Amino acid sequence: MSTAKHDGKVRGFQFSPWNLLLIVPLLVLVTPLFNMDGPRLFGMPFFYWFQFLMVAVGVLSTWIVYLMTRDKPTGDAPDKLSVEDLDEGDAR
């Protein structure tokens, strides 16, 4: 999944268990789970208020995952990458 380069930096996909929290908002895609009229909330059918609730849950989940997985800066100096380090292609 992730690869280590000769300079010791890890590049590529890095798995974190916090990323699994991003599956929760995908429950809104399974419509048969909430395709019903009751219970009503302030006269609004369950189908509608559940979707509004899932928008808030999705935002909250994304925010939590961001806070828990963001990388802390390792130093105060900016990255000094050369053009060769940024080039991903071998064709010239």
C-alpha cells in the first residue's frame, strides 16, 4: 500500500482506522433502510428528516476523521523538492 523511497519518506496510501468512520454517511445510500413515513418529527416524515440528519452526521464524521488523521508538521522549514522529485513520469 505505502512505499518507502530512498530518502525515508513514506508516500502513497496510508491506512488509518479513523477512515472507517467515513462509511457511516454512506448509509444514506441504502434507501430501503429509511423509506417509511413514520415516525414523524415536527410533522416531517422520517424519510426526509433522516436525510437531513445524515447530512449533519456526514459533516461531523468528515470533521472527526480530518482532525484525527491530519499530519503534524515535522519541522518549520518548507519542503525543498526539486523538479526531479515532483516528476512522476519516466517518459522524456
